[in-house]
Amino acid sequence: MLTCKEQVAQSSDYLDGQLSFRETLMMRHHLMFCPNCRRFNRQMRLMQATLRDLPEDAVPDVDTLAERLAAERRKEL
């Protein structure tokens, strides 16, 4: 059986379907008996779903944003 530490290390691969059949079975076996890892797994699935739903253009141009913030900061001084 996997340890919790091993489960956490492989959780992204598990959720992405990148584990082998044997590794997937070991992961599922661990999740059957470990409520903490089940909770962690649910949180990871929720985070993935939330990130998938974000619009791709939601991130502004970082350099432009930094310049604007620096200019506003200089005005305050």
C-alpha cells in the first residue's frame, strides 16, 4: 500500500490519467482506506476544474502592469 507521502507525490499524475494500471490500482487502494488523502484528492480535482474554467486571457501583461503600478507609486511619493 502507498504511504500518504507517495500518494501526494503521484496525485497529479493520477488525476491526469498518466499512471500505469498497477499504479492506478495502488492509488485507488490507498484512497479507499485514507480519508485524508481522499480529501486531498477532492481538493486537487476542484482546483483543476477551477483552473480549467478560468479564461485564458485573464492574465494581464505582467510588464505593463508592473510599469503602471510603479508609476502610480511614484505619484504617491
